Amino acid sequence: MEKALVLVVLLALGANSEFSGYKVYKVTPKTQDHVKFLRGLSDETYFDFLKHPRSLGDYGDIMVAPEVQGFFETMLRGFSGTGLEFNVTIDDVQRALEEDKQEPSPRDDSLFTSFQSHADMNAYLRTLELRFPQVVKVVSIGKSYEGRDLLVIKIGSGDPNLPTIFVDAGIHAREWIAPPAALYIINQLLENPANVRLYQNVNWHIIPSLNPDGYEFSRSTTSNRLWRKTRQPNAGSTCFGADPNRNFDYYWMYAGASSAPCSDVFAGPVAFSEPETAAVAAHILENRNTIKLYLSFHSYGNMMLYPWGYTSALPENAAELQWLGEQASAAIERASTIGSQYVTGSSTNVLYEAAGGSDDWVKGVAGVSLAYTIELPAGGIFGFNPPERSILPMVQETFEGIRVFHDYIERKYVV
């Protein structure tokens, strides 16, 4: 089915703001025609790819609006003669969300027994600044559309010229496990004396929640749990927000993004239209001479991805990126108590073309040679909703990969 026909069907339909009647399909492409068909749907409003298939034979999880389910199933059956496999894994998304709703755990002293609010994350950073004034400085790099402070915690021994590792998390609102991964790095650097060496020769800049408006919106009701984008209104549309990981100004709108404001991969009306992406880009440019490694936490899929996302061509240092990514992945796998297995490669070659991503911009514009998107493990029935008991094992294993990244930066730029 050509994308033009798909668009005709979709444009004739209205949008639905809740998930009653939505279904999740598990689809396994077996040929390039299957892949082409699925990719033609990936930037459309009525199809939300919770998980993209990584290769032929790997499955994708696709949430589909009620209005187009008949069309979608007809098309899938049309491909069944060439081996495409599919089945419905969630028959009613809204009902599943209600049944899967997690009651908050009793509050205690641990950051990693429950998913924290953005306000609590910021309060933790401010507390650390008071407790460790010699090694911590917290700065606001701007505000979100709704006025929330975008705080970066800087951790180091006092020399601003040392190589810096920049970490962000939570650029996609529904990916709740990403902020705890960043918070755990902060926690281990400052509250575990055995890790003091990790900031003696290397500085850290970490923002645990880059899309706080979207994150808090996803926390507000079960109907909003799968929200992905920012929350800035779009002129001429009733749909809010843009996909911040399609909003960076490097091959913006070149591939894998949408110009439709209601799409989950809407790239924004212009590059850097979102205050959150503009703020983090300005901070990175200001520190581009010292930032040597960029890490962005996402979920889900157990993938260690590097540029490029806009093309299948590889960057000039692809061998280094591949080797280092494999070393970090191996460390995570060795430490895992949940059976994590990672795939390493360039974004387009492991997944699909998607331009306007943060890692492409960091490498292509800011000039940071080592840039990765780390897709953390799945959890829960949607992949984005791991039970709170899974937070600690997920972030603990991830930290072992972070040690590998640190040691490489220290060896390459300091020792």
C-alpha cells in the first residue's frame, strides 16, 4: 500500500483524545515491503509505534486508533501471504491503563522505589548543591513552556576545563524510567564515596528531566499516561506539543518526522520551536569545547544507538562509536539481574530514519564526536510502565555502562 492511499484514509477521519477502543498490535515484518508499509504509517496521527521493529523478523508494538483499525487489519491480512505476522496484544488500551494503574509507593528516603515528580527531582538537585558545595553547582538553563525550571547539575572537582560528560533524560514524556537512570548517576557520584574518582578528572552536566511539562501531563491521569510530546500549543490546531527529539536543527524534517501537529512525531512548526530543546542546545553550544561525550536516556528497546539518524551513512568515527557502545553494553549485560541484552549500532541502521534528533545535532552541529541515545529496557504491558520494583535493578545495571564511558573519556582526554 502506497503512503498516498494511507493518507487519504487518515485525512478523512477525526482525532480521539483518549484511548478507549485503541488496540495494540504486535506486528512482525518479514520482507522489505512489510517494512516499507509500516514505515509509511509511523509518522501518522492514528498510529503510535510504541516499539519499532529493529530488523526483519523482529516485532513492533503499534497502538492504533479505533477509526483505522479495520483499514489496518485489512492491509495486514493482505500481506499475510508473504509471511507478515500480527496479533492483538491489548484489546482496549484505556481499560488496560486503568487495570495497570500503579498506586504510589509509601514515601521513604529512596529515590528509586517510586517515580519522582519533576518538583521532587529539582528539590533533590538543590539539596545536593547545599550538601556538596565544593563539587556541585545547579544552574537553570531556562524554563519549559509551562514555566518549570530546567535544571542542570554540574558535578566536578573544580576545574571547568576538564572533559565533560553531558547527560539528559526524559525528552519523551512517557519514558518514565529515563529520569531515574540520570538521577542514579547523580546519586552514585555524590552519595557513594567509592565513586569519588569518577569526578576527579571528568566533569558531569546532567539534566534528569528535559521535558517536564509532558512528563507531568503523563502523570496527571491514566488517559494521559502515554503522552510523548511537549505541551506547547500549536497555532491553528487543537493538538498540543511537538516531539522534542525531532525538533533539533540538523536535517530537521528530512526523514522520519511529521508536519501534522496531532502526530506523535510532529517536528514542530520550525526547528527549536520548543523552549526545552532551544535551552539545552544553547547550554551545549556554550560548553561545546569541553563536552566530549553526550548521552541521552530513552526507553524502550535495549539499544545503544549513535548517529546518524537522518541517513544510513555512518559517521567518520563509526568504528570508535561501535566499539565503545559495545563495551558499555557488555558491562550492562554482565551486571544485569533482569537478563538485559543490548544491540549497538547507528540509529538508522538499527531502527529507522528519524531526523532532528538530539544526538545527530550534538554531533553534527555542536561537534561532540561521541554521542549516544541509550534505549533502556521495557517494563509493564506497554513497555513504558515498568513496575516501581524494577526501577532500581534497571538503573543499577545501566550505571555499570556509565563507568565504561567515564573510563574511556578519562583515558582519551586526561591520562
